[in-house]
Amino acid sequence: MKINQWIFYSLFLGLISCQSQEQTFTVHCTGLDAYEGDTVYLWRYGADRMTGDRDYGKAPLDFAIIRNGEVSFSGKEDTLHIYGMEHSGSMNFFYPERGKLTLTNVVPPAMPVPDKSTNPHSQNVRLWKLWHEDDFPLEATRQFVFDNARNAIGWMVFDRWAAIYPDELETLYQKTPSQMRDSTSVLIGLKRMLDTTRSLKPGDHFIDFKQVEYAEKDSLLFSNITGQGHSVCLLFFLKPNEKDAVRTEIKNLREQYPDIRIIVPTYRYPDPESKEFIHELETDYQATILDDSRCFEKSARWEYRIYGSFNYEYLFDAQGQLVKMKPVL
């Protein structure tokens, strides 16, 4: 009986030990030879890395000395935050997921290179591949955000690189853990947008807004154009390296709706190529260009839930009802 109890107790301790190891992270950073002897501080940040413990008067989670060009930290897995290792030369961010992660120091703003991880589902490695190997392909990046809607790393990607469309924002937000909603800037801003705007679906009436025309022209009231007897396309041009897709879409729209009005909210791009394209939209395609680069919460992008820089259109019929909405790819 005593032998059986001892076996059970040993198995129990082994199980607890395994569970503890599975729920902890260890990060080992190499390539720090130039900073030998420096102190590295481990800081905790929100998902968008805009604010962290330091902003609230808190101390770092830990610190260590660089020895032989390397430094290591361990702790409990924390899916609600992004961590940063700060020393005199840089800040290396990583996601504190379970498992052992090896990083190679990279000067910011690049993410440190994850050379290997014992976690077969490592999101650190997955993110690095999206960034450095694939340059954030559209659908794979979108899938990364949806897969990590409950994790800080998903919202870091959402805030910087992903195209999440207007009719998806509410569903995505509802998947977030409540612990992140009041402490993460991107989620606070998104909630404010969702509370003060409405999502559109085919058949809905357009949302009115007032915006300044490009090159400091007069202000335009959207209701003075939309619902006035002809189709209107509200086409957000926010990704300048996809000009051909915009050209093709406008040509297709003109073929289907010869009298359509094209309204293009866009940023004020400083480069000559983008300026030339804006001129092309005005002269060759008779589009009305709006300067939508000012305060986000007073923009057409805000009213139409365009959270990010991607090209997107809303097509309204002659009565101002939504016919369709879709990305311009």
C-alpha cells in the first residue's frame, strides 16, 4: 500500500512539474556581444506596445547582465502582453508564449529573429515568417489576427500590418479577453469606433459625412452627391502601391454604371508618383478626391470603419442604398 501511494505521489508531482513547464516561457537572446556587461531589463507592454508598466510607474519584471553576448529570462506564459528586453543599444520585443525561444538581437524597429522554439505552434516564429520571408501576405496576415484574437500578438499585428474589413471588426472585438480591453490602446480606440459608428450591409442607407476636398478646396457633404439619382462609389485609396487595382476597379464601375460618381478619400501623399496618380484620378477618371489624412475620429475612414491602410469601396445606388462593399485588390 505504501509503495502504491509513493508511485501515485511521484506521478502526481511529475504531472504538476510538466504542467508548470508547459505554462512557462524561457527566452534566450544572442548576438549581444557589442553590449557585453550591460544590464538588460525585462518590461511588459500592451498588445500595441504603445504603453507598458513603466508608463504606470511600475518596475521592470526582471533584469539580467549580458554575458558572452547572451542573456536569458524565464517566467509564466503571458498571452495578454508583449514583452521587451531593453538594453543600451535597443529594445527587443517578443511574445511570452510557452516554451523555450531563442532570439538573435536585431536593431529596432525590426523584430528579433526567432532562430528556434520548442513550441511547435510558436506565434513568434509564425510572425517572423510573415514579416521577413513573405512580407505580410494579405490573407495569411488576416488569418494570423483571427487565430490570435485572444492574444496580444494578434492585436499587435492588427494595429500595424493587417487588413481587417469593416464588417469584421465587431466580431473580432468580441473575441478579445476582457482583461485586454481596458488596457490596450488599440482596443480602446476600436471600441470607441464601434460605439460611435454603425456597420453597413447591402440595402442600408449611406452614412453622411463632411470632408475637405483635396488641395484645400471647398468642403464636400456626402449627402449632396449620394442619393441624388445616380450611383456613387466611395473608394478609399489608402494603399498607394496598389494603384493598378484602383484603375481596374474604376474602369469596371464605369462600364457597369456610365453615370457613376467616384468619391476617393485618401491621404495627402508627398511623393511625386502618388501626386501624379491623384491627378490622374481627377482628370482621367473624373473622380472627386477628398483629403482624409486629418484627425482619424473626424475622418470618412472612421465613419465607414476603415481601420487600417487598405483600398476599399462602398457602392451605393441612385437612392443612396448600399449595393455592395468590398476590398479593392
